[in-house]
Amino acid sequence: MQGSGTFSLESVVSSAIPPDGKLLVIINGAYGQRILQMARILKIDTDSLAYQEDTLPDLDQIDRTLAADPRITHVAVVHCETTTGIINPIREIGRIVRKHKRIYFVDAMSSFGAIPVSLGECEIDYLVSSANKCIEGVPGFGFILARTSVLKATEGYARSLSLDLLAQWKGLEGNGQFRFTPPTHSLIAFRQALQELEDEGGVEGRNRRYARNHQVLIEGMRSLGFSEYLPASQQGPIITSFRYPRDPKFSFEEFYRLLNDRHYVIYPGKVSHADCFRIGHIGRIFESDVRDLLAAIRDVMHEMGFKAEF
Ligand SMILES: Cc1ncc(COP(=O)(O)O)c(C=O)c1O
């Protein structure tokens, strides 16, 4: 599907759910919240189970919610909630969704290609990701891995012309063409990106490099005095949130600007109840790049004169 990852997510939300369907969204961050927002804009009946950004979804609560409300037809969850970097238990949730015979939709935007996922074992009906995250292509399109029998049963559900998932699939199957202008350059880059993924040892190989990046980062940041927002058991190898140091000499804007001047771009936090910033460690990034970043952070701390103590 042409567009950024959000377009692909919206194509599933807008064209997979019947007019009388209901979507349960499991939320522990901004991207789960965004799926709920999409469904509401589309006037789809919704329910949500929301948790704090450092909290894993409560499986019993999901089970009880599905048992209590037979009108829920679809369940959506984000695999790696990029808000914090937390990894949600998509397999365990999938088993519950399957037990209740509902349709399961996973936003694996920031995990697919670097965290092994078995669509079968996780009982996933729709998985969405995009060209430019862990596959390391360039932006321009997203993709949806769908259970064919489920997709075929969605005739007439689309609420949008351009994001009509079934029509898009039929078009591609029919003549190999996108229905509207294709993202040509991104497709060519993607072929190369897939080759590089294979050369690196596939998903396992990429996972090892990202996990190493993460490990080097947290060891280095801890030695500078920083601490992570998430407990290690919930943290994935994609992006890491760090708490703001208490020192009044720390200002995120200044920290960001001085790192940017040194050609390192970090992310502001997205956590609603704690002051954090995030460092992403996916893409064509290696251990040596992480060590260079750590040296730049040390340098910026010296220039700003703050200490990272908590
Ligand atoms: C989990 C998740 N979902 C959705 C998106 C949205 O993707 P895009 O910005 O390509 O529209 C992102 C982007 O970072 C993401 O991490």
C-alpha cells in the first residue's frame, strides 16, 4: 500500500471491519492510541483496554473482555510500541483472540524484520509493517500480510477508495500493478534492502546486530549515569527510552540541539507520565556508531555541565 506505515494501518482498519463490526484496541502507547483514533474517525464501534506505557497488557482482562462482549469482531495491538520500545506479548494475545474466534490485527511496524514473528503461532490475521523500519528500505509504502481467507471475506467493507485493501490485493494479483501511481523508487530500494537482510542472516542476524546496539547503548548510558525507563524484561532491541536527569542544567532541547550539531538525531519522549527521551538503534547502525554516539553524549554533557544522576 502506497504511503507511510499509517496508511497501511488505516487500510486494514478501514477495510477489514464490517459495518456492524467492533474493534477492541489494546493500548500501552501512542501508536495503539492512534489505531483507536483511526477507528473512531471512521465511525467504527470501538472498545479499548489501556495500560500505562511501562505496563504489559493484562491477558486475563483481554480474555474476560472478549468473553463478555460478543459484538467485538476484531482485536488490534502494537507489537513493539515505539513510544517506549516495549514488546507486547502478541503470541499470548493471539491465542486468546483465536479462542474467542475473533480477527487479530498486529501493528508490527517497528519490529518486523528484526524480531522473529510466526504468523501461524501468533494466530495473526493481519500484520502491518513498512519499508523503512527494520527491513531498512526507504519510505514510500507499507505492506500487509493477511490471511487470504479472512481478506477475501471483506468484500464491500472498505470505507475508502485508495485504502481499499481487498481491491489493492485483487489489483496486484490480477496484473501485478498498483491501482494508483506506484512508489517506484521505494520498491527498487526494497529489493536491495531484502537482499541485505538475507546477507545479514535474515531476521535472526538483524536481531543480533540490533540487540548488540541496544546492549552497547545501555551499558554506555548507564556508565554516564543515565537510567532506562523500562525494566529490562520488557525492553526490545528497537528503541530505548531514558529518563531525564534531575540536574537543572539538563534541558532536552539543548541536549538535542548539541547532539544534532554533532550529526546525531535522537527522539523526544512520548511517555505521558514521565520525562524521557528516546534513542533508536535500528537502521544501518553498528556497534561502532553507537560508541561514537556515546562519545558525543559525553562531550555534550561536558559542554552543558550537567550530571546524569537520579
Ligand atoms: C508501531 C508504529 N506504528 C505506526 C507507526 C507509523 O508509521 P509512519 O510514521 O510510517 O506512518 C510507527 C512509526 O514509527 C510505529 O513505530
